[in-house]
Amino acid sequence: MRSEPLVPDVAVPAGAAPSAVASSPLDAQSDGGDAFSAAIARAAAGLGGSLRHADAAERAVAAGTGSIQRAAIARAEADAEVAVAAAIVDHAARALNAVAQMQV
């Protein structure tokens, strides 16, 4: 079996020790120490913002003040984010199910 080292996608700032930089947004601790739920809450808020933006663009088209191209792009972007969020939820549910089925 061959494995490759994990390379973080976050650059180390000049003068900082590599151990001082979080390798993932989930590694950074929030105020309550619940980083995963904080990351999920930020992602949900961003998704809600995309959906609101698409809705506003559609309303502007309906009112005659918006561009149908911008509304279509905003809706496509929001739909893509919803699809990614659904895939993440599905993956997390499968992982939780696998952990729940482990024998202790």
C-alpha cells in the first residue's frame, strides 16, 4: 500500500511556524470549540445568501428592472450550491452510519 503525504491547501504565512497554521477550516477552533458545527453554520448561511440573491434577481426580472441573463446565472449558481450541499449531507450521513455500525 502506498500513501502520499497530506499537503494542506493553506499557505504558511512568512515567519509563522507550520504548526501554528490550521491545515483545514475545520481545524480552527471556534469560541465554543465546536469547529465542525460552526463550519456547517457558515456554509448554510452562504447557501441561504445565494438562494436569496437568485430570488432577488428573478424578482427584478419579473418587475422589468433586471437582466434575465443575470437571473439565470444566479439561479444556476444557487442550484449548483444546493447540489453540492446535498452531496455533502449524503456523504456525512453515510459516514455517520458507518461509524454507528462499528463494533466496539
